[in-house]
Amino acid sequence: MLLDGKPYTFDRVARMAIAVALLWGLVWLLGYLSDVLIPFAAAFLLAYLINPLVLLIQRRIPNRLAAVFIGLFLVVAFVTILAWLLIPVIVQEIRHMGHIVSGLVSNSDPAERAANLLPGDLWQTLKDYFTRKEVQDFFRTENFWKIAEAVLRKVLPGVWGIITGTASFIMGLVGLAVIGLYLVFLLFDYQKVREGWKDLIPPAYRETATALISDFNSGMNRYFRCQALIACTVGVLHAFGFWLIDLPLGILLGLFIGLLNMVPYLQVIGLIPAFLLALVHGLETGGSVWIPLALTGLVFVVVQAIQDGILVPKIMGRVTGLSPAMILLSLSVWGKLLGIFGLLIALPMTCLLLAYYRRFLASTAAAQAFPP
């Protein structure tokens, strides 16, 4: 007997075994279909993030179709303007970093200062890394799209293989078009699905399902809208702070730290490359290396204070949700099971499972307190 006090008869054990087998079969099926489900999952998450903007527009323009197209136009325009502003700056930063790397691996003054300042093993490790062909080629690249291609090959080899596979670049464009179509259709029907899904549930389970989805939606709001807004703000603040102190690759690193912040406090990992770049900057300028190191640490402290003192209380409120450890575990487990598709559905599925588990515990406690 466990939790609910019911004996484990042969019939009950058999039903539990069948349920486990069905669950495992579902995971296998999702893994098998992951290639075709990735565009839908990506479009669904985008629709979930964009829908509040569409609702805001719909208050002024009652027509849902017009509100969707205006919302998508604003999002695309914002991304385009942001890319137009950031891409030249990022390319210039990468070129600048290329000059620094070339100076460090040659017999220049920065290389001599590094050899005198750093422990011999550490300096030799850094020098061996900077002299690697792929590192040299990356920083010598003049075209942003070649830089993006190099990053995608390293970070998302599976996705890049799909894009550049059998049908080459055309299949990549088709994939993006499919995501766009899914996104438009999901936004069109978002309100209908949100209001009409209850009718698809049998009346006997409708109340439980409604409560479960309510808990799930609460968790999703926190970790796909609120946390995304916090992560975006933190990324911009870090990029601006690194730009102010003239840190090499500062804007790119700041935006990357913002992406890491989708898992709260994971941005601490960014301390390692940030301090390494600050050290390189100090060697390049010829001044004290402690000044850029101190300024870099100050940027982290100020942004963290803004995040904990202003952003989190204002955006997240007093509501608590998944712990950072649970988020990281969720991404690791679902990513291992289903790859890229698993990463896309990790947090929604975890929120759903936790909501169901809390409901199960509540019903078990109620059954024990008030036995029939």
C-alpha cells in the first residue's frame, strides 16, 4: 500500500504496468516524430509569447485577423530593426577580437605581458587554443552569415544538418515557412481553443482537467513570459554594461548571458568568459589588468542587484514556481529523451506533470482525511 492506502492487487499492478508501457510508448512516438513536431512546438511557444501583444492590439482593433497581422508585423519589424542595429556592431566586435587574438599568438607586447603575468601552463593552454585553425578562421570571417553558420554548426549540429542536408538551403526555408504558417494559424485560433477545449473533455473529468490546466497555465506564464522578459532585460543590461567598459565581444556576451538567464541564476556561468575577456582587454591596452576585471565584476553586481531588487519583484511578484535546479534537470532529461524537440517542450511538460502530481497529492490527502 502506498499513499492512497489501497492494496496492490494483481489487477491494479497490471493496470499500472500497462499505463507505464503506454507512457513509454508515447515518449518513443514523440521521439520518432520529433523532426516533424519541432516546427509545431516552436510555433506554439512563439504563439504563446506573442498572444498577449495580439490581445493588447485587439482591445483597440476588435478584428482578430487584423490584430494578429499587426502583432506579427510589429514583432518582425522589431527583430529586423534590432538585427540591423546589432549585426554591424557584433561583426565589428568579432573583427576587433580577431586582431587581439592575432596579437596574443604572435611575439607582440600583449603576448609578452601575458607570458609574464599568467602562470606558464595557463598561458600555454590559452595560446594553444587561440592558435587552433577553427578559432583563427572564426575571427577572420568578414561575413556575419558565415559567422552565424559557424556558430550553428557548433551549437546545433543536428538542426544544421537538417538545414543543409538532402535538399540543402531550400529545405531550411521551407522549414521556416512551415513554422510561420503554424504560428499564424495558432494565433488565429488561440482564443477559440482556449475557450472551447473544455467541451472536448468528458463531463466527469471536466472540473479536474480545468483545475489542472489552470495550474499549468500559471506555471507557463511564469516561465515563458515573465522569465523571458526578465532574461531579455538582463541580457540588454549586461550588453550595455560591457559596451560601456569596452569589453571585447561585450554585446555578444551580454546577450548570451541573457539567454542563460532563462534558467534563473545560470548567468553565473558567464563570469568565466567575461573575466577571460576582461583579462585579454587588460593585456591589449597595456594598463593594469585589475581595472577591467573589477569593472566587469561591477557590471555583474549592478545587473544582479537590478534583477533581484526590481525586475523579479515587479514582474514575477511573490509567486514561486520551478526552482533553478528543477528547470535545469527538466531541460537535461527531456533534451536527452527527445533532443531539440525535448528542449522545446521541457518546461511545459514539467509544469504539467507537477500540476498533475500536486492534484494527485491533494486528492490523496482528502481521501485519507475523509474516508468513504
